[in-house]
Amino acid sequence: MNASSSPGHVVVIGAGIVGLSTAWQLQRDGWQVTVIDREQPGAGASGGNGAQLSYSYVQPLADPSIWRQLPKLLLADDSPLKFRLQMDPHQWSWGMRFLAACRTGVSRDTTARLLALAAESRQAFEAMLAQEELSCDFSTTGKLVVYPDAASFDSARRQLDLQRALGGQAQAALSPSQCVDVEPALAHYAQRFAGGIHTPSECAADCLKVCLGLYERLKARGVRFELNRQVTGLLKRGDRVVAAVTDAGEMAADAFVLAAGTSSARLGRALGLDVPVYPLKGYSVTLPVGDTPGQAPMVSVTDIARKVVFARLGDRLRVAGMAELVGENRQVPADRIGSLLATTRDVFPQVDTSADAAPWAGLRPATPTGLPLVGRVADAPVNLMLNAGHGALGFTLAFGSAARLARELRRPA
């Protein structure tokens, strides 16, 4: 599309993987694009995430099993899922909606919709990689999810059956010994789990490298980046947003995309919108590993009992996990990092955890159901689009969400 037929100027608020994938798609569609972020590209929840592209394993956190975990969630200091009440009505409202979503019917519907979005996202992400040739430690070695006992493994097999019925990718339920055949580095841990779900088609990549690669490509194509700029509000006239208000002044445009992660709720509330996005705090470490067979996993591994994922990124191992509802707290407590390192030693004892682990914490923006908010929402200005609330699946769903948003933006309100 040439400049004379450009649909106009769009401001994308947010330079994480969701905002950057949106900017990439809109620039391809001919829009003049400006991206605003209070930090550098990928510096928020994208930077040290779990690195897994979980196109087939999308079960939402809002699940009926949460009810029996509530005492531990509320009281145990060592729980991988932690909920701590804040003096914050937004947290209370989100928490009540989350518990209301922990029903079988809601979980099934959410799973179906996430699988459809994930399939679209995989196609869009791989098309982008083929076009842009980004160096991001991309791999297609598959994924194993291991379960600690017979009850959790039985539940996983029921979820597998559901995802098969919904058109998910080929998956198989494996015994511990079969899991070791798939990933020999699990040999030391095989007596500690009841079985695993194997998805050979799953992928992994370094999300921060994708963000930085997209930033360089987009900047070279004329996309304007306003970084280290705080968006304090959106200026509305009539039924339209006319400018993003920043600490550097107003930035006018024809359309606006709110892809600001956990800040999306605050910016939406200023317009009178209900944006039920709340931070799920997670942590990661990234360890150097060698190429000795059986030392560190090549296949991505998720330990359900510990809520920890392991993803191979070239000569590094990303270890990430936990989900804490503790507000906008970006601190990196030593005990949480210590827990990830201890888990690594327990599951993969041949991995050296004494090196610099690059400790990280990020705030995943989540909706109560697990479904992201993509496109126009009720009562919003006609030229404002949302792309927020992807939770732990931001990397997985980013490019499908961007494609859907771009299609909706082409249609009149």
C-alpha cells in the first residue's frame, strides 16, 4: 500500500511483544505507526518470560481445581500460586471475577477460543519469522508437561481429550519412562512424576530477541518510537480519542491501540472503561548450559506441580514460573529466585546453577477468564482498540491477536 492510500496514523501504546506485533501488522497494512512506551522494547513482561510458544497447551488458570487450592493460595508462603490481598478494589473485583470463571463450562469455552487464537497466532508468527529472518533462538523441539500424581495426570488426559475434540495439535499421554525417551535429561526425575503430556509440535524462542528484532525492522521502515515516555491519559472529544497525553506532550492520531500490559486498566478507567486486567507476577532465571547429551533439556518441559517451565534457548536454559497476585510489585525477592534455582537442581541436577542466573520478574497482564481483550470493547471510543490481558500466553497469542485487531480496525465502527 502506498502512502497516498494509507488508512491513517495509529498510535500503539506499549512496546512489549503484543504492542510490537501489532505495530508490525499495522505497518504492513499501510498505517503510519507511532509506538509509545515508558521503557525500552520488551523491557516489561516480555523480556524474561518463559519462552515457550504453547499453541496446543492453553488451559486457562481459571479452572475448577483452583477451589481446592484456595487455602494454600491465601496462606502458604512457598506456594507457586500466591494471592495477597491489597488495599485495591481493582484487585478485589478481579479476584471475584476470576473465582466466578473457575467453572467447568467457562474453562471449556475459554480453552476452545484460546486454541483457535493460538492456531491463528502460530501461522502469523511463523510467517513473520520467514519474512524477517530474526535471530531469536527459535526451536521446534516440542514440549512435555509432567504431572506429580495419578489424579493430576488423569485430569490432564481429560484436558487432552477436550483439546483433541476442539481440533488441537497431536498430543500423547506418556508414562515416565516414555517421557525419558523423549527427553533423556529427565532420567533423574522420572520417579517423581506419574506421567506427561507430549506435544511434538510446540516451539520456543527468546521473546526479548523477537522484540528487539521487530524494533529494529520497524524503525528502519519509518515507524516512530517514543520510548521512555509515560502515557498519563487519553484525550477524548465526542466519541473519539484525539491524542495520547504523555510527559512530553500530546500525540495526536486517527486511531489508538491500548497494548500497555498491566497499565491498560488504569488508562481505560480514565475513560470510564471496564478493563479487567490485573498483574500476575512471575519470575525467571536464565542459565548457561553446554551441549552434553542428557545434561539440560532440549525439549521444553513444564512441571505442573511446581508451576515452573524450562525452555532451551540455544546455549541457555530459561527457567520461569510462579504466579503472584500482589499488585504492581516489580521487586525480585532472593527467595523466589532461590526457589527457581533449587527446582532446576532437583529436576535437572546436571545443570550448573552457580553461574550468573540473570534474575528477572515481570507482571503478566491477565483477565479473569484468561481470554485477552482484542479489538473494540463496549462503551469505548470508536477509534480505540484494546490488545491486552494475555496473561502467561502473551508470546503465544501476540501475532494472532495483532492480525485480528488489524482486521477489526479496517472495518468501520
